[in-house]
Amino acid sequence: MAAKQQIGENYPPVVVTKTAPVYAKVLNPQQVLSLSNLDRQCPLLMYLVLFYKPCLALQNLSLDSIFSSLKSGLEETLSFWYPAAGRLRLNPYNGKLNLWCNNGGAVLVEAVSQVKISELGELSQYNEFFEKLVHKPEFHGDFSDMPLVVAQVTKFGCGGYSVGIGISHSLFDGPATYEFLSAWASHSAIIKQNNQLQSPVHQRGILVTQKNIPNLSIPATTRAAAIDHLYQLIKQATSDHHPNGRVQMQGFNSSKVVLKTFQLSGAAIERLKKKVFGDRRSSAGTTTFSCSSFELLAAHLWKARTEALGLKKETMVCLQFAVDTRNKTVPPLPKGFSGNAYVLASVAITVGELEQGSYKAIVGKIKEAKNSVNNEYVKAYIEALERQEQGSQSHQLPPLRELTLVSDWTKMAFHKVGFINREAVYASPLYPPVPHVAYFMQSPVDSGGVDVQIGLLPESVTIFSRYFLNCD
């Protein structure tokens, strides 16, 4: 279990007042939806809590009316996003998880607490109390019993609300989750808004079929670098630390990881760009080097995290980050594709090379890795996952200090999902299954700013903070 932060028992209790199953307004014919190997990587629920401060529009609304609106909106949404009302189950012939669209329904919970939102402190910083704001169904290892979407609406003593949501990662990836939540909020219509809703496409298409095509041709030079680098890290861990072959990184215990959020303003990011690249213009006025905020921050975070861990200079370290493949496959995935469409791109160098390398050089490697994700890479990645499954190797990453993982949420403004108000004051992810992943999130108060949530070992926090926040 993760280390405790800001113990929730110090606050007034959260009392559940209602629990209800939620079924689609229009039931769909039952069917089994074949999942891709990308979907099967993490079937557990991922949790997000959206906080809404009290406003005049809510003064005359009861908790019961808000619960009813959310329930009605979810019923409407499940009619179109019908896999969200299904269950995962194992294929009896090959043991793989698939999605049983059986109209089993979601779960919606109503709760109250006398705590005020202002008493929770900075909402961007993880607080163990947040875990009480989501519904966590009992799970005994049988996925066929576990709902894929659960939610809890909680009314606070100040009149504000939270909506805590759990969604199986096998169901949707980040962009699809954002579209699902936006559709639900629009159908709930507690505060009227005009949103353009994308019609979902649930069939996994070529992400499933391409690995089943006989004699699938992948160029011999195309390999999934992320998978190769991961095996190299595991081999390094085994040979360096445990001659008996067990992989257990010295000094890294994921149960001790603490979640921290670092807020970088748009101005700070621009200062960092100027610091490491200058004004990036030649005497002729043309741009000499350009990079995205993501590329720069990924390089900056990689350097900071590696510095904080104090690894030996000859040690291989790796940066891996999710790349959306919706427009990378041939043909492109259809608009509204609702499954997991990400693969990991990867850069691997030694600690010495990372420390001594310029930001321009590191960003160049990140660009190269990102640009390498094409149709052939996606095929090779899925094939590598298929071989991993056939070898009965676990999908769960070992706790490797040398591996830095980044997920970019900056294009998914979850705080703009208007369940209660038009916008949430903050959208806070809870502990993820892999707690040391860094999430880049759009700041709700600064359009150019980025909030970075990352799991760190307690002894690494000070050094990481000093390095990462030094943008001047």
C-alpha cells in the first residue's frame, strides 16, 4: 500500500447515503468485444476526483436532485457508450481478457461530509482523504464481477461537491475517457451547456486484427524500442543486483512512493526554454531550434529524477512516454475510437550521457523516438506484447528506478468536464497502479501552465524539487 499523506481520519467522515446500479436507457444487444493487447495492459480501475466549489446556481438544488441528474445522464450516455456497462471476462480458449457487453451496468454512489473544500488545502496535492471520495468495489480476482465504471458524488459542508470516478483502463484510454466524461456531463445538464459530442467507435479494428493476419510482414529493422529497452533494464537489474536472477531494485519500494504535484506556470516554461535554448533565432530571424513544451518538460523531468536517484554514471536509464497512435496507423483509426490507442516510445542512454548531454541533444532524442512511432512500430509493439503474453510474462512493470515514465494529459482538460459547475476547480488523479508515472496535466488557472504529478521516494523529493523547479 502507498505511503500515507495527510491522514484522512483527521477530517469529518464521508457518509454514503445511497448506492444505485445504473443501466443504459436503451439496452444494446449483448456481444463480446475483442480487446487488443493494448487494452489488456491494465484492467484495474483508474480514479479521478473533480472538485466543484459552491456557486449561486447550486444553492436551490438538493443533493438528491443532483444525484438524479447524474444518474439520468449516465443512463443516457451508456446507451451509446455501451461497453462501459459491460464486464471483462476471460476467453476460455486462450485465457485472454475480452469485453462482455452484457448491460451489467455502472454504479453511482451518493455521499455527504461536513468537511469544507477549503479545509482540504491545496487540491493539486494528493490527500489521503480523497480516497474516501470514490467508490471502490470489492474485487476478489474475478473481473467478471467488477463494474467498469463507478462514480461517487459527495456534497461538502460548504455546499461544494466532488465527483469521484473510477474507470477500467481496459475500457478507455485517456482521450476516450475524456470524451466519455464530457458526454456524461452534457447529458446530465445540471448547468446547461452546448457541447459538441463525438460519436464513439468501440470496435478495436486493426489493433486486434493485424496481429492475427497470417504471415504478417514487419520490416526486419522495425522493433518496438520500448519493449527492447525494458528487457535491457531488467537484464541490467538482474546482473547488477541479484545474481540469482530475481529482479528487486535496491532502494526502490513502490509502497513507499509519495505523490507530489509540481506546478509550472506558462511563464516559467518559457523561461526554461530561453534558459536552455536562448532566443532560438538566428541573425536572419529564422528559428534555429524548436521544441514543444512536452518535449522540454520530459527532458527536464528525466534529468531531475535521475539526479535525485543518485545512480552510477555507467548505469543505463530510460525515458518512456505514451504516444497516441490514432493517426499513426494505416489506415488511421476512426474518429471517436474509444479503446486504448497508445504505445510507448522510448529513449535509453547512460546516466553520464544524460547528465552531460545538452537539453537540445536530449530533446532531439525524444523527438526522434516520438517520430519513430509509425504504422510499422505499432505493429511491432503489438506483436511484442503478443509474444509476451504467449510467454506468460507479467504485464506489470517491475519497480525499476532506472525507468522514467511520462503520460501527457495536457490535451485532456479534465477540469473542464462540467458535471456540477461549468468547470471543476481541480481534477485530481488518485494513486495509479504504477505510482511513479509522471502525469503532465493542463493547469486550471494558467492556460500555458502544466501541473506535473509524480510518485517519488521520500528521500528523493528535496533534490528533485530543487532541480525541477529551477527554471531561471
